[in-house]
Amino acid sequence: MEKRLNFLVDTNIWLERLLDQEHSKDVKEFLEVISTDLLHISDFSLHSIGVILFRNKKSGLFYDFINDLFGQGNLKVLSLNPYDQVDLIELNLKHRFDFDDAYQYQLAIKYELTLVTFDGDFKKSKVRIVNPKEAIQLYKK
């Protein structure tokens, strides 16, 4: 039996769309093509997005984000327990990942997810890393 493809969506992907940045249209297409049933977000990303939107006086946008993905969609929030977080230290030392990259990477490993990101720091890893366009191509195969 072939394993179902599931994605962990990195913070930068969500912010790209929410803040209408350069690749916002690619993210929009990704979110339109791939069902939220296949998408995951880390608790760390969720909190980071809240911090950034509140800092930019866009708390209403945070409400819309929560409502769209959890009220109308079926996005799943994943977290690491404290013992999993100890492994982040090794990832920092081995790959030079900062805390947020190590957290996302560890979640992708733990739950066997494909990481959707624009971050180039993951290239030297054993997790499948894709951008939104590549994720769509994988999904359509």
C-alpha cells in the first residue's frame, strides 16, 4: 500500500501569503490545489505567525487565518514533546539549524512529512523538502 502524501507547511509559506509577498500567488495555488486534510502546521509556526501579525498590527488577519484553516479547513497542529526537543540541540550542532528550523525538521522526521518551505537551510537534510510548486507536482503524481 502506498503511503499518503502529507505536508508540514513552514512558517515562511504562510507568511508569504498572509503578507502578500513575492511568491504569494504560488502559495495561493498550493492552498487551492491541496486539501487542508493533507496539511500540518507546527504549534511553533502558529505562535510565530500570531506574534508577527500582532506586531504588524494585523490581528484581524490572524483571526481570518485561524478561521480559514481551522474553522473551515481541517489543518492539523503538531508539536514536539520536551524529550523530542532535546534532539534539536544535535540538529543545531550537526546542521547549524536555528531553533525554528530544527523544530520543523524534527516534526517532519517524527511524522514522516514532506516539508514545504522557501528556506534553503534544509538542503543538506534527509527530509523531503519542496517549495509550493514542487508540492503541487508531487500531489498530482
